[in-house]
Amino acid sequence: MLTGSLFTGPLFLTFCFLNTVALAYNSTAALPFGTIVVIFLIWTLVTSPILVLGGIAGKNSRPEFQAPCRTTKYPREIPHLP
């Protein structure tokens, strides 16, 4: 969910700012408020469940880590502080 909002959050804020400027100049390129609400609802009702389902599927289908070469576990030597 964090990835979905970090990507679309700034995009949506930029869109809202540019639409507000277009409304201030009475431009025909400005979208009405109802259209913005419909776009936001479509994003919420379609994209968010897909993000959740993809996260669950990715977590459940994660294979165990296979190192590309043989590794051995040695205790790490931490030097004593003077």
C-alpha cells in the first residue's frame, strides 16, 4: 500500500494543482469536480485491491533463497574496543 500511495499521491496532488490553475483561468482543459471524484473512486476500488492481492501473492510464492555459490557460516570477529 505504501508503494501505491507513494507513486500516485504526488501524481494526484500535481494533477489537482494543475486543474485548479486551469479552473482559475477558465480553461476548457479543466476537469469538473465530479470527474475527478470518479477517477479517484476507480483508483481506490480497482488499484488498491490489486495491490493487496499482488502483495499477498508475492509473499506466498516467495521461494527459499538459493545462493549462487556455496557459503559457509563463520562467526564474525568483532574487535574489542580499546
